[in-house]
Amino acid sequence: MNLLMVIFALVAVFGLIGTIQSIREKAILGIVFNFAAFAVFGWFVFMTIKDQGFPPSLH
């Protein structure tokens, strides 16, 4: 789960970067999909860290 959380965090960061770039280019569809990826993956990472801590406990 630890490596998966790191990968999901990277996807969330890339979603945030893509959202900012899409806002600069005024691409509505890009804003929607990038923000959705940022919100979903970012929320998963946040709740996983909140629930299990970082690094996650095994038991």
C-alpha cells in the first residue's frame, strides 16, 4: 500500500499541475478532468495517511 500511495500522490500532483495549465489555456474540459483526478486521488491519499499514518502500520 505504501508504494501505491506514493504513485497516487504523484497522480494527484500531476492533476494539480494540469489543472493550473488548463486554466492558463482556458481549456474547460482539461480543467474538469484534471481537477477530478486531483480531487479523487488527492482525497484517497489524504484519507489513507489520516487513517493508517505514514508510513502505514502493518497491524
